[in-house]
Amino acid sequence: QVQLVESGGGLVQAGGSLRLSCAASGRTISTYTMAWFRQAPGKEREFVARISSSDGYTEYADSVKGRFTISRDNAKNTVFLQMNGLKPEDTAVYYCAARFFGGTSYGYWGQGTQVTVSS
């Protein structure tokens, strides 16, 4: 299976930027759909962005469109989430997830990295 480790979170002022990284090990991620989710205190985990394993197609939650960009570097076995124009409502623990080709759910998750956006 694949192990995922997120990094890059931290404290940032509103309007600032962060880039999250998700380093994978155990398997190459070239055949995995990769995604980012987030969970704020007292709220359900929500989808943020995904990137397909086949053609690199990306999809974003409406709340982050135009501000966040998901990308992948298969050679480095790493997925990124570039977050610009951060808002206080973006504050959450961000999780990386992987879905193997042909799979129906995200079976692999990282431990999460905290993103806090101050007003």
C-alpha cells in the first residue's frame, strides 16, 4: 500500500499563501487519483481538490476555485496544493488522500497538516 505524509501547513495571515506537500512512499502514485480534503473543528471533512492519474484532470470545490491549485510530480512521488488568497474560513486540518486506479473510494490517507489563517 501507499503511505502519505503531508507537510507545509502553518499560520498565515489572511490573503497570504501556503503550499502543502504530500509525499508518498511504498508505491508510485502514478496510477493513483490524488486528492486533498480538509476538516475544520466541529465540521465534517470536505473535499477540496483532486487530480486524476490518467490525464491530470483536476477538479475543485467551489469554495476554493481560482485560489487553490492541485498538482503532481510523479517523478518525486509528491502531490502539492498551492493555496493563494487564503481566508480565515480556510482554517482546517488538510489531508492528502489516494485512490488506486479502478478503486471506488479513497483508501489511503495522510495524518493531516494544520493550516491556520488569521484575520
